[in-house]
Amino acid sequence: MCDLVARTGRLQQRYEDGARLVAGCIPFRYINSEENGESESGKVVQVLMINSSSGPGLLFPKGGWENDETVREAAAREAVEEAGVRGVLMDFLGDYEFKSKTHQDEFSPEGLCKAAMYALYVKEELETWPEQDSRTRTWLGIEEAVENCRHAWMKDALVEGFCKWHKEKLANGEEITNED
């Protein structure tokens, strides 16, 4: 049984210009590689994805940004609730707009959403988490994550946001390690 509880409902949701504001993250880690792969140090980056509760394909944790929290707090909360991971919430990767077919309401009748996405360096995988009965988590290499990503905007967040950010970090000698 999980002691943490996922937030539900729309009463505390933030909206801006007819769009529901959403916060999320791309959880990542490094694994050692036999080949000198995607990282100069022989470590390969993997991202954590979760199954969609409404159909095929994989997602990154994300959800509504609520009135009583910062956008960074919302992104970290969603990582715990949906994926059962905690870590270091790093840099902002960008805002991504999309239409939600399942979340149309009086404040966003067309289902417009604007997602603020962050990189999350995973330090802990929880044994129990709020949505563990409906979510499974899967670690993937970047190419496999792109292939399995359910939504085009999430692919953009991965390729245009996370991959560019990660490459820049490595180029500047700022590889993220367990000591951070």
C-alpha cells in the first residue's frame, strides 16, 4: 500500500489564455555501456517512460499545475505520482502546446494545454507510488523512447528539449553524476 496519494480534480488547476497549464519532466539516468555510446564517459543516458492510461504508446510524467505550488513543484510531484521516481529537478526544457481530447472543460473548452517540461535526474525509484496500479515504468534509450512516444509534442520535448540540453551539458563538461 502506498502512503502517498495522487491529487485529483480540477478545482486547483491553473489556466492561462484558455489553456490548462501542465507541468512535467523527462526522468533520466546513466548506465554503463560496453561501447562508447551516447556519452563521452562510456555511460549511456536512458529516459523513464510510463504507459498511457488511455491507449497505446508511452508518456513522460505530467499533469495539471495547481494554484498552491510552483511549476517546478508540480513537475516533481507528477514524477512521484505517475512514475514513482524522485531526484534532482534540473533545467527547464521548454513549453509545449497540445490539445487534450480527454481534458476539455469550461475553462479550456477546446482542450488546449501548455506543458512546462523539465529534466529530472533520477536518484530514487520508489517501491510504491500513487499510480502504481495503473502505470508501469520503462527505461529506454533515446532512440527507442522516440519510437515509442505516444504524442508528437512529447517527442519534440525529448528531441528538441532534452537531447539538445543534454548535448550542451556534455559539451560544457557538465555531465550529471551521482554526486550532484
